[in-house]
Amino acid sequence: MSRALPSIPLVVRVGTRRFPFTTLEIASAAYRHAIDASGATSSGETGPAAPHCTIEDGEGNIHASISYNGKVWAGDYLKRDILGPDVQPL
């Protein structure tokens, strides 16, 4: 997680709720902890589905997203192919 995000106030949005954070590592760990505590699954087939998690500015622009496994990706990973060989998490 070495790439920096813009130096503007950002929040983590999990589902419909927004939370402040200080580092990408803390945001990722908090999201994984919430998933583990709720018993959510990536697909929702064997339990509740984990909510989508994004990192946004105050206007709702998505700068990054956190996948179920806790990796942080530039942009919204649900709207692009993150499986290409050149795409790396932040």
C-alpha cells in the first residue's frame, strides 16, 4: 500500500455508512475485522454478503476501494477488470 491518495479529506464508505480513517492499512484492517465479526462472505452464498467498500472524498468521488480480502485498489474495483497482470493493489 505504498501509493498515496490525494491529500484531501477522505472517508471509507462501507455499504451506506461512512467512517473517517488515517491510513489505508487501518481502513483495510477495520473492513476485514467488520467482515469477520459479521460472518459476511464474498459472494453471499453461505452467509450475508460483505458490503462494497470504497474510499471517497466529501463529494462521493471514489479514489480507491477495498476488496473482500482487504486489498486496496485504485478506483472502484467493481467497475474494472482487476485481474490483469499489470494491476497491483496500492
